[in-house]
Amino acid sequence: MSLFGFNRLGVSISALFILAMLMYLPTWMEDEPEVTGSQQSDALKPAYKAKNLTTTLYNQEGRLNHKVFATSMEHYDQLGFVLFQQPKYTLYTESNSSPWVVSAVEGTLYNNELIQLENNVVIENQTGDDFVKTITTQYIQINLDNKQMTSDQTVEILGSQYVIQSNGFNANLRTQEYELIDHVQTTYSPSN
């Protein structure tokens, strides 16, 4: 035992403990790195932009699924969507012979499968003898995989001899089935 009541083993352990604390002290005193405003605003900047872009996508069997043209496009990687100005989508069904052309003022594509189109949306059937010729609305959501369309806005459906007005609808372009959410009026005028 030493003069002051400390033994060498205790002093050695205390010295090692103090030395270890001194080594980690800068790490403990360090502030958490803050996310700067520029890192946050990077998500709000498009990863890339394009003008007058046409893109063609095929399904897993190699058949044409859809084409899109837009006067401008902005891709936001971190947020997971693409913004379009003046988009024009051509959607192909199973036969690829009867496409639908959907145009609008603006659109947003999410994960390459869901698109929301807004402002002056016009859906035109390119087959001349089908039941539905044109559908117009201010908003529509389209699942590009299963060709399902949905809208909760005022919709007008034009055929060769009728006009249907509704407050929302669901439609399947593959099966040509249409469901009116809140039917308003149908005007039928047969040709002679």
C-alpha cells in the first residue's frame, strides 16, 4: 500500500480510464451534423429536364404499352415523380390496334405506372366504330399497367349518337367497361 492509500493497480486503472475519456471527449462534444437548406432543396430541383420529348414503353411480352410526348418534362428522382407540360399519351390495349390518345395541360407520372392528368383532359378513342368516341374532364388518374381510368370531376362522354354527363367515373380501356359515379344526364339522338 502506498503513502496516500492508493495502490499502483488502482492508479493504473484510473489513468487508463481518464486517458480513454480524453480520447473520446472530442467525439462526444461534437454536434450532430445538421441537414443544410441546400440538401433539402436538392429534392425540389429536378434531376434532369427535357423538351419536346417522346418516350415509348413496351410491356414484358414486348408489345407496345404506351407512348408519351410532352413539350417539357422534369424528373424528380428523390421525390419519385415526373412532371409533364402538354402531355399526350397514347395507350395501347391488348390488340395494339385500337389505341386511346389522352392529352392534357399538365400531368404527373408516379413510379412509371400511375399518371394524373389535369386541366382540359381529352381522351380520344382512335377506333372509329367503338361505343365511346371522346371523354373530357378536368382531372383523371390512369393506371398504365391495367389501363384503368378514374375521375371524381365532371365528365362528358361522347358517342356517335349520345352525350353522357356525370360527376366522376371509372373506366377500363381493355374491357371497354364504364361506370358512372354520379350520373347527371344522358342525351340520346339516333340518326335516321
